[in-house]
Amino acid sequence: MKILAIEKEVPGVDWATISKELMAQEACEVYRMYLSGLLREHYFNEEKCAVLVLECENKAQAQELLGKLPLVEHNLISFEIMELYPYTGYDRIIQS
């Protein structure tokens, strides 16, 4: 199942105080997710928040996976997670 995960910054976080080591750990963990095939696509939106497309069994697996990210573990970011389903709208508008 495809899962869309949109990063939500936690209010009050001072990013200037976050160590480069923690950011490197985050990058390595995201890379491992990508290599595993669970992270299919990743982007930044106009607010510089991560937008991830995951391939997971369900929303619970996605939450567990994202919960292992160092920035999530340290309560610096969170994610809005939603399941994506195939588009079926054509059946409503195209009569065969």
C-alpha cells in the first residue's frame, strides 16, 4: 500500500541548536529506508518539510517505520500519515 507522509515541524524547535551528528544520523536512516524499498520517493515542499511516499503493508507499519527516525525520536518533527488508494473517478465520468 502506498502511504503519503508529510513532515510537520514541532513548534518551538531551535534548529540552530541541532547537532550535525543528529542530522547525519537522520540522513543515514532515510537512506537505509530508501535502500530497503520502503521509502519510494522523497521530496521537500515549499516549506522545506519532507514529503515521503512509502510502500508499507499499512498505516501502522508506516508509523512504526517513521518513529525510528532520529528527528522523530527526539520529538523535533512529526508526520501526518495517510493511505493512498488507486483513483477510481473515471468510472463516474466516462460511460463505456
